[in-house]
Amino acid sequence: MLGIEHPIFQGGMAWIADAQLVAAVSNAGGLGIIAAGNADGNYVREQIIKAKELTDKPFGLNIMLLSPFADEVAQIAAEEKVKVVTTGAGNPAKYMKMWKEAGVTVIPVVPSVAFAKLAERNGAAAVIAEGGESGGHIGELTTMALVPQVCDAVNIPVIAAGGIADGRGIAAALSLGADAVQIGTRFLSATECNIHENYKKKVIKAGDTATVVTGRRLGHPVRSIKNQFAREYGKIEYTDISPEELDQFAAGRLRRAVVEGDEKEGCFLAGQIAALVNKEENCREIIEDLMQDADRVLNGLDKWR
Ligand code: TUI
């Protein structure tokens, strides 16, 4: 459907998934996805143009629908005729007609069965069922519970996401009925991933309980690596602080993690599977390892027959 060699999407990580990472993933046979995050249209167009220079393979654009620039970025996706648009943190219904007319394949992230059905009704080509094991903004359900229920509920392909970082995760996702996987955290350690060295180190060092979810009170739960910022946010969100003050407190924290590597004050988004990421590798090595490992696991399952 997308012209990719391997059924692996690279998650659209805000501030992180730039043209260089995206082209490396697409050139290795996966689907690289540029993250628009909270960036403006100029940045996004620049990254699309750069990615087109760096790869002749298909790549995607992720639009974070809570962004103040979502309308502008949605328009650019249509103008630049991006092959695939994925969306996160909301309902992309109002852009569907424009994207369809531009020939863009639309694949929303869905946190529930209801949302998956709505996306299918609105013309989505596939859905990404993302469980709460993932990093960043999350829904309520786990990947294990969400993926099979979404697979039963829709007739379009399902991409599983959340807590997948190796071949075992891929095999598990396929067992749950998924057609492909989306992987974010594993790509944080990629050689072509332009994050601060302190971010990579934090991910590589992380253990199973390294992450925490904050932001539930305002209805936007976010998973990040435990540090001073996460502890402080977790405390003050349940005081009588106003939503505006809380937003102010969180503003710019991801940039401080990604660009400055500020270990105390930055917000280091990562999934619960960070403990499985233990070395830096290039995207080709990551994707080859994922595919070989999945094959090994799937062959091993023969013993159950
Ligand atoms: O979007 C993500 N992950 C993200 S976005 C992000 S930036 C951010 N910063 C602060 C607050 C919020 C976001 C960092 N990580 N993943 C895809 C995803 N989408 N996960 C869950 C959802 C989702 C949730 C609710 C999709 C649709 C949805 O609809 C409910 C509604 O009522 O709109």
C-alpha cells in the first residue's frame, strides 16, 4: 500500500524526527515520518524538502493536532503532496477532504476502538493503534488490550504501537492481528538521530521503571523519563495551580531535553521499553536487527503447533 520494504514505521517524535532521521529510516526500507510537533509551517516545509533530497523512498509527516500550527501544517502536507500523513493527539476529520484530494494517504493514531471506527468512517487508509506503553502523549489502554480490539473493529490495516522495540514486540503485534508496527524509542539511539548526547545516554541507561506519566489532571497524559522536571510537574499538577500556569511551567521543556540535554529541567519523552535500547546503531542496523529478530521469534513459535 505504501511502497515500503519492511512493515516498520518510525514514530513521529516532536523536535526529534527531522529529515535526517526520516531519510535514514526510509532508505533502510522502513517508513520515516517527519514530526511537525509544535513547529511552524516554514520548519515543516523545509524538512519535507530536505527529506525529498535525502531519499527517493516514501516518507511521512506526523501532525500533532494540539499544535497552534496544525492548520498551516495540514495545508503544507497537501501542497507538498506528502505520501503519508499520520496524526496524533486529536481528530483529523476537518482535513480529510483536502488530503484525499491531494492524494495523501491518511493514517491517524487512535487510542480507542471508538476512535478507530470514526477514523475508518472518515476515510482513513489505516490506523495506528497506540497503547499507553509509548512515550509522549498517551491514551488509557495498553497495547496488549487495544490492538486486538481495534483489529476486530475495523476493516482497514492496523499498525501497532507502544512498547515495541525488538523482534519479540513485532511478533507479538502480528499475533494480536496487526499488519505493521510503529517504533519510536528504539530510534532515539540511532546514529542519525540528532538529539543531545545526554538524551541518548538517558534512554540507553533507562530500566523498566524509568518512566512516569504526568499531565492526567489536564487530560493530556504524557510519559517521560523520571527526573526533577517530571517530579515537580507531578506534584504541582494536583495543587490549586491554574491550567495556564501549568502549561507555562511545561512550555519549552522538550526543547530543553532534545537541544540542550538539560537532565534536570528538560522533559525526556520515552516509552516503557527504553530498557531494551542499549546501544547506538544506525537505522539500517536497527531495521535489519528488528526484521531478523522478528523472523527468529516467529520461526520459534512453530513449537506450539
Ligand atoms: O501524539 C502522540 N504523542 C505525542 S504528541 C506530543 S507533544 C504534546 N505535548 C504536550 C501535550 C500533548 C502533546 C508528544 N507525544 N501520540 C499519538 C497519540 N494520539 N496518542 C494518543 C493519541 C490520541 C488521543 C486522543 C489520539 C486521538 C485522541 O482523540 C481524543 C479526542 O477527543 O480528541
